Amino acid sequence: MDRRQIKTRKAIIGAFTELLEEKGYSAITIQDIVDRADIGRSSFYSHFDAKDDLLNGLCEGIFDHVFSGGGKEATHDFSGSRDLGDELTHILYHIREKKDSIRSILSSESGDVFMKYFRLHLKDLFSRNAVSVPEGIPEDYVISAGAGSFSEAVRWWIDNDNYSPEEIAGFFLESIRPGIFT
């Protein structure tokens, strides 16, 4: 993409994110997005086929960044950390930064799309950290259970935001069977 296309795409995603925080997914129209982004409808459709496609792109963007690995950032530094607790805490910092948008996504029919992407990325994370799966339990079951449990813990945290990312990661790790993930 050239710079103009990148700028337009960012404007569309920015407008969509703002609108999510203001009115929720189901109430947003394409016209709302193009008005907020100050672009024409044809520009919107040159980047996205529909509002659902935009939601998919937003989720991919969030999770590609969140799951890109540890690093030093303005609000946190996980550059030297590679254990599951640190990786989960790092993810939670990013989710906290986008909490209003995520709350709006989860509170509507778009929540299923968000959770699908989230669990998919979490399965990769848990797969890399599954070191001691009990005999007789399929590894893919353990990975799915870990990803599903953590995604629901995040959903709970979005509604109960009195806790820090470190506390939520600690709660989760204490609530799963010790020794399965490290």
C-alpha cells in the first residue's frame, strides 16, 4: 500500500474504533464510519467489503500487535520475559489500553468475532507453553481449555476492572492446575 492508502485505512479504523466506544457495533453504519473518517464511500469499499470485514481487520490488528512478543513500550517492559505469566500480563496491558473498544465489541453480536480471534492467538501461546500435559489427556484439549479459560477471564476482567494486569494473570495462573503451563 502507498502512503495515501495507509493513511485512509488508519482513518477508517480510527473512526470505527471511536464509534465503537460511543455507540456500539450494531448501531454503527458505513455512513457513520465514512463521515467520521472524512472519506468517500468508495474509499471505504476499496479497503473493506463490509462492516464485518472492518471488524475482522480491527481484531487482526489488535491481536497481531498484542501477540507479537514482549518488548519495551511506554506503559510496560516485557523485553526480557518469556514465561506464560509474563506473556499473559503483557497481553493484559494491551487489552487494558483498548478496554473501551473491546467492551463495546464484546457487548454486541461482534463479541463472537473478537473472541474467535482471541482464542486462536491464545491457543498458539498456550501451545508454546504446554510443557507437562498429564498422561491420558489430549494436549489439544489442554491447550483449548487454557485458551478458553483465559479468554473468559479477560471477558470477566473487562466488566470488573478493579484489578491490574499482574493481578489478573496471577488469578488465572493460580486457578489452573499447577505444572501444566510454565
